[in-house]
Amino acid sequence: MSKLKMNIGILGLGLIGGSLGFDLRSQGHHILGVSRRESTCQKAVAIGSVDEASVDLSLLAAAEVVFICTPLALIVPQLEQMIAHLSTATIVTDVGSAKAQIVKAISPLWDNFIGGHPMAGRTDSGIEAAQRNLFVDKPYVLTPIATTPTSAIAVVEEIVRSLGANIYYCQPEQHDRAVSWISHLPVMVSSSLIAACLSETDPDVLELAQKLASSGFRDTSRVGGGNPELGVMMARYNRQALLRSLQQYRHNLDELTNLIEQENWTVLEQKLKSTGKARPDFVD
Amino acid sequence: MSKLKMNIGILGLGLIGGSLGFDLRSQGHHILGVSRRESTCQKAVAIGSVDEASVDLSLLAAAEVVFICTPLALIVPQLEQMIAHLSTATIVTDVGSAKAQIVKAISPLWDNFIGGHPMAGRTDSGIEAAQRNLFVDKPYVLTPIATTPTSAIAVVEEIVRSLGANIYYCQPEQHDRAVSWISHLPVMVSSSLIAACLSETDPDVLELAQKLASSGFRDTSRVGGGNPELGVMMARYNRQALLRSLQQYRHNLDELTNLIEQENWTVLEQKLKSTGKARPDFVD
């Protein structure tokens, strides 16, 4: 299959943007990178993630497709500034981890837009963390809506497929509900666990808990000890779905608590069995 | 330092009992093992975890110290049957993961008792999982009470120290509160997470969540997908401390939920920061 070589713009040269650049450039596309920092632009060119880089959005005028890879809060403001420089034929996509708010805000501003979310996050961030083949065998969600041009879907799908990612299509709201269950809710659940432990009023017990904590606590508390700015962004941009998940979670927690209060060990065991049985459907 | 070689009884030849046997036998102690199953007795002798083994509790008559290594629910019933065979000088200890109820039940039955809890659990169980040096650098909690004879404490402490474990002393109730925070609460928190996800009513969203779940969900849900019988035992034998932890946890979860409802991103970020900062005090 012969592939069209395109001019592809990447706005935001961090882990995702920098990694995208590596893979797309190695396929022969011409990569135009934009970052707010001159030092990041220089680094991205030096490591070979992009062909050209600039702090000026006008570099993207030549792009046929633009990936917006900034933090969530900057996606819409940056798009608003960027569109003055683009040809109306330019296809725009983003990589934000929440979709409904973003898609709703962008669709009246730019017709040729399709929301996206590669699930390839890592702990490290920044252009220094960029790597080749980051997206191979990773999920990549695309969230077209009724008004999204078929051509925009086709072009972005082909690019994403070339990264080796597994593509999933859904509505923006479905994406947000799914990630609220498996990504955003776990952060709040896990952070609350640490907070609860810290409320222990007997200093001897708190110290003992700290000494005795091992792999179970380590795993359950990991995402609650992660990047706080990222946690807030999840809550801000996926507020509605997250609140819905939290409310449901509270219900399930109350159910277990009531069973323990009532010493209903038979049903408690059934509940624990059913969650143990269901877990491999999520992580195998 | 010269060490006294003793007759040491082990009641219950699973992961913990079998591993104890290996280490104590290699120090020259004479190990008497009792299991409910003849096949386990034969296996324990064959692999060299014990010198002698029997399904009959009378084998323990010669023991100077007995470790009760049965599941939690069997500790008190087995002790009740066992004591008819013991000399009053025999020191008894257990390895149960909850202490207050056990210590309270045993202290009127046997003076020479000290509660213990080695934190060396693994996923595998049974005599097949027994291994040498399981307790090295692992916490081992001892919970003497006012009436515990000093000699019993000294003897058990010396044995536990010889395993290479890190010894912590505390009251049974303090132990139970500490493990409810870092071991028992996480199971309920984690199981509720899986249960909440399963409540999703849109089958497309549930399937998408299952496809998109990665390391964050894997870690947060791990202990909730564990052994259900063990989860019930924790709840049964540490009910009071666990209910207290669950109540506090619910409070912390409600606090985060309210901040998200009120869009108070500044305080939400402070909360997430503080839990991130506190986590290394538990797991470093």
C-alpha cells in the first residue's frame, strides 16, 4: 500500500507530541513542531522528533493535519489562536484524555476536527521522555460526531493505524464515561485511601501502619500518589462522568460496609468473589 | 551467642507453617508438624520442612513452643483441642492477621501465649509454596498483653529474630487498627472499584472501559480481585477496626467528591498533593 507523505503539524512537544513526531517522521512525513519554549523546539529538532520547530503558530500554515498535544486546559485556547494560520482544508485532532467538553468547544470553531485519545501515558513527561513506538499495541480512541467529515476520519485513522495502535471509535460522552471508570475514579479512590490512613489519631498506630504497609497498599495507593495537576485536570474536564462514577462507587462501598456491619459473611463472600471473577475482563 | 535447641511444634503446614519449619529446622531445632491432612504431613517431611509430622495433636506434647499457623477461623478451636496435650510450660504463639479477638479468646485458656503476625504473605498458599528465608527483612508483629509472661515474650522474640524478621511490639488493638488501614481497608476499597465499574449500564461503555483499562486500573483493583475467603476472614476477625476505617474513608471520599462538585480546583489540588507527599512514608 502506497502512503501519501504529508506535512503534519504537532502543537505541544511533550511525551505524546514528541513520540508522535518520531514515528510519523520515520514514515517519511514532514513534521512541523510548535512549542511555547524555544529550548523545547531546539531539542525536538536535535533528537530528530521533528523536521522543523518554532514557537510561532504560523509554522503550522503548511500542515495538512495538526495534532494538538498540549495539556488539556490549553487545547481549546491554542486551537483558537492557531486557526487564523490554517487553511480550511487542514484536519485537526487532539490527544486530550477527556473528550466531550473539548469536542463540544471545538466543533463550532473548526469543521475539520476529530477528537482522539491515545492511551499511552507514562509517569515521565516532556520531550525528554519521547520515544519511538510508544503507541504500538496501545488503545487509541477516536470520537467523531455526526458533523465530522468522513475524509477527516479516514486521514486520522490511517495515521493512527500506522502507529501500530488499536483504534476504538465511540461518542465523546462514551469515552468520558469509560475513562472515568478505569482511570479517573481510581485516582480519587486511591488518594482517599492515603488521606484516610493519615487521619489516624494514635501516632503509634500511624507509624506501625507505615512500617507494615507492603505490596497491597503500594498498588492500591499508587495512582493516588501521582501527579496532582493531572488529577485536577481529569476532574475539571471530565467532571460530570467522574461525579457519576463517584456516586456509584460510594453506593458499592456502602453495600460492602453494610454487609460487614450486619456480619453477613455469605453475601460479602459472594460480592468479593464476583469482583475477583470480573477483574480479568479489565486486565488480563 | 549459643542457641538453645528446642522442640518446636507447628500446627498448620501451609505457606507460613511450612516456611517456618524450613528455617527453624536449619537452625537445629527439632520440628514437630501437625496438619489435618495426612498427605500434607508426608509432603512436609519429604521436603524437609519438619522432622516429624502427624494428623494427631498429641505429637505436640513434646513441644516447648508451638506456632499455630492455621487459617484465622481455626486458631481458637484448634488451640482448645490442643491444650489437653500440652505441658503448662509450653509457650504458644499464632500467626493470625488479626489479633484483638484471638488474644482475647486465648488469654483465659492459656497463660503462656503471645500473639504474633508475620507480614510475609504471598499469593501462593499451601505447603507447596513454603520457602526458606520467607521472613527475612519482613515485619513480624508481636502483641503481648499485661498478663503475658516475660519468659514467653523472650523465647518467641529470640525465635522470630533468628528468622531475620523485623520485630514490632504493640497492643493487639493497635495492630488491628494498623492492618485495617494498610491491608484490610484496601481490599474493600479495591473490590468496590471493580463493582462500581460493573454497574455501567451502557454495554458499549463497559466494553470500552475493559479495553482501555491499563496499569492504573490494574494496580488499584489488584487486592479487590484477590482471595474472597481471605477478604471475609479479614472482615470477620477485624470487623471493628475495619468498620472504623471504612467510615473514615467514606468521609475522605465525600470530601474529594464535594470539592469536584463545587469545582474547588485549588483545594482539590492541595488534597491530591498532600496524599502524594504522604505516600512515600508508607511505601518507599
